[in-house]
Amino acid sequence: MSVQELPRPAGPPATAGSDFARLSQRIRDAGLMDRRPLYYAVRMALVTALYVAGWAAFVLVGNDWWTLAVGAFLAVTFGQVALVAHDVGHRQVFRLSRASALAGRIAGNLGIGMGYGWWQDKHSRHHANPNHEELDPDVTPDILVWSQKQAREATGLPRLIGRAQAFLFFPLLTLEGFNLHVSGVRALANRSLKQRRVEGALLIGHFVLYLAALFLVLPPGKALVFLVVHQCLFGVYLGSIFAPNHKGMPTLTGEDRPDFLRRQVLTSRNVRGGRLTDAALGGLNYQIEHHLFPSMPSPNLRRAQVIVRAYCEELDVRYLETGLFASYGQALRSLHRAGAPIRRGA
């Protein structure tokens, strides 16, 4: 199957509403859309404790090269904060949008220096049209090309990088943490951004506190090394969470938009694993179920998978699940194929 062509498997005709409507009813009957306040209270308390413990360890270790190990710990902790902000943004945690926005800005803007409003807008557009080359901002060819069509039209940096992008993908993820910070700050210039002043104040607060901690505890040279190690590992962790989900899956163009269920299932990939995988990937290893039901609490996704996979078998809709490292391999092979026209000089 070409990554540029999305198959349209034949399913039974809709007789009582859409295919997705029938699946949604099964999910609701199983109680899987019910909120999980205790789970999120415990999870957010644990992530907060890890965040505080990480910065406490940073101060206690102080001017020692072992502080770089603390930087690695904080990189993972920042990733976990980002995953909490993700669930909050999808209204999985709080019923009211105001509470969700407040928690999202505290976790995103103040906690890790990520513009929550910018991210929410971008991520919402991704969910509406995953892997659509004109509509999904996550497959915009700003640095990498995601299809051979994009490769043939590429200029500038994407064309320069595209010929070797599969080999450069993970090294480029080291810049993702910095990209989140820059994108959040740049979004403040957009007057349509809600609570722009609040987001700006929280972002500035994060950067001031972060840099003050580094340069008060460490000498300048070591502080810069810590910053690079921490932010680069944060970017790699984030990228490693999101890369298995859609990269290497079919892409859409133009008016090629299947119905909602097929649009979400056929462009997404699940990652097999146990509870450790669930924790490390924040439940996003159940990407198909998450895309079908974005507001479903993440601890319910494992149970939802049984229902969704069986339903896709009924409809003869391809449901892809693979191992974590296999998913990276599929993504990298897809990137290499996408860059072929550039290597041929097309």
C-alpha cells in the first residue's frame, strides 16, 4: 500500500446512522466516555511531585556534572507535563472549558514553556483532518516532506533536508523542545489568540524562572550545557511519543476525505505494549481510539480498543497495531520513500 494513497475498504451500508454512530453507541453503553476524576487527581499529583522533586534534585546536586542526569530526568518529567496538558486540552479531565483552559495554561505555558493556545489550535486542526497534506499542520512540509508529491514541489530547507530526512529525523527531534518555545512566543502576535496577555505573562514567567534557576545554581558554561541537554532530550522524548502515531501512515490530499471513522482509523497506528508503554506514551499508543474519541479519558482507551478493533473487523476496515520500534521503522522507511524524488533530482 502506498503511503500516498488511502484505501477505501468496503463496509456494510449504513442502515441506522453512520458507522461511527453505531460504534459510538457501543462505547457509551460500555461507560467508556465517563470521566475518571480519581485517576486524574492521582496522575496530576504524581506528575507535580516528579516536577518538584526534579527541581529540588537540581538544587541539591548543584555545581556538579551529575546535574546532567537530573536534566535527563526533568526532560521526561516535562514530557509527562505535556501529556497532562494534552489530556486537559481534550476535555478529558474537567467538564468546564474554563477549568480546562486554566489547567492547560498552568501546565503548558508556566510549567514547560509551551504556548497552550497555539498548541490547542494546531492540535485541533490535526484531529479534524489527520495526515491531510493541505489541512493537517503536522504534515506541512516546513522542514520535512511527508509524501513524494511534497518532495517534487519542495524548495529551500525541505528540499535540502529531504534527500536524507530519514537519517536526520531523530537528530532533528533534539530541536523540538526549542521549537515549542519559539512557536508559543510567536503565536502571541496573533490577535485571535484567546487570553493572549495571560499566556504571554505565563510564558515569560516560565523563561525567567527557568533561566534564573540555571544561572543561579550553575556557572554559565555548565548552565548552558544543562539547558542544551535538558531541552534536546525533552524534544526527543516528545517526538518519540508522537512519531509512531501517524508517520508512515497514508496521507490525504484535496477532496480525498473518507467518512469520519475511516479517516481516523486508516491514518492512525496503535503501538502494542503493557502498562509501562501506556505510562511512557501517555495512552497515545491507543492512537486509533484516541482519534475516534478524543475526549475519552486515557485510562479507558485500553478497554475501548477491544470494542473498536472488533468493530473494524466487522466493517473490514484495516486496523494497524505494531510494536514501538517497528512503528519507528515504518515511519523512517516512509520518510525515505517520500524523499526519493529529491534524491533523483525530480
